[in-house]
Amino acid sequence: MKVSRRKQKKEETRQNLMNAATAELASGRSFDTLSLREIAKLAGIAPTSFYRHFHDMEGLGLALIEEHAAGLLTLMHSVREQASEGRSVIRASVETLFDYIFSNQGMSRMILQESMARESAFRKAAEKHFVTMSSDLADFLVWDAQQRGVPLSHPQLAANSAVAILFTTGIALLNTPAADRDRRIEAAIVQLRMIMRGAEAMGKTT
């Protein structure tokens, strides 16, 4: 029982550290400006206790990216359930992703901008996240095409292109005035539809 409580307490403290960092990112700060000492203080622990949960600040950042990526993947799976109920999977995917980006702007900026702007462990983690998203989407595209009886060519290339458009648009939207966001979102939806129609048209000719 004591071991179980100790483990639970450790997990809670670890999550508190992650929540403290996420809150600071949400306030507009970049991860590079966060210090181990202040994050520990915000989480209510001594700086030396930080090392019981993460090797260093990079380890904390990687854990944040992993948590963010897992949450987003779960959301995208729920989108496909909505699509099975008659909602457009493309529109649902775009709107859900961008809602998530705006609801988690601090982490989104970290993944979409900082981690992609330099050679680092963060960039590798973000790239792994994008690869996972693309592979997962490709599997769905194949399944969906089979369910609809529609031929599909190069599903992985189509998925790669779709993910690239989604995240490129995501970067732009973080710095786009609210009045112009709907236009960019609609443009992304049109681009994704063009990709899918192209993949299906090529499938009919191969």
C-alpha cells in the first residue's frame, strides 16, 4: 500500500511539473526561457527534487511533446467516428485539429515552430509525431476507401501531403488575425479535398 501511494504521489508530482510548464507556455513564453528552478517552484517542489522525475529540462520538453501528440492522435480518432455518423471527415479533421491548436497554443507553438526550427531532440520528437500522424491517417484512408468501394492510389503520399498542409496552416493560423482565420481554414479544406480526389482519380487509372 505504501509503495502504491508513493508511486501515485510521484506520478502526481511529475504531472504537476508538466502542468506548470504547459501553463507558462500558454502565457506566451517559449520553452527556451523556462528554467528548472522556476518550474519546480511552480509545481511546489524543491529544484533538487525535479531530477527524480526528469533528467533535465529537455526531458521535460520531450514528455510534453509526447503527451500533446498522444492527445491529438486520440482526438483525430474521434473525428473518424464523427465521420461514420455522416459528417465530412475532411472538415471534421481540419476543424478539430485547429480547435486543438488554438486551445493549446503554447504547446502548439513549441511543436510547430521552436521544435521545427532547429536541429534538436525536440525537432526529432516533433518529426516522429508527424510520421505517426501520417501513418495513422494512411491506414484510415485505406480502410475508408475499402468501405466505400473506391480505388485509392498512394495513400501514404496522400496522408503525408494532408498532414503537411494541416500543420503548415496551423503555423500560419497562430499568427493570423481572427478575421482571416476562416478563409485559411476553408482553403485547407479545399486543398485536402483536392488531394483525396486526385488519389482516388489515380486509383481508377492504375
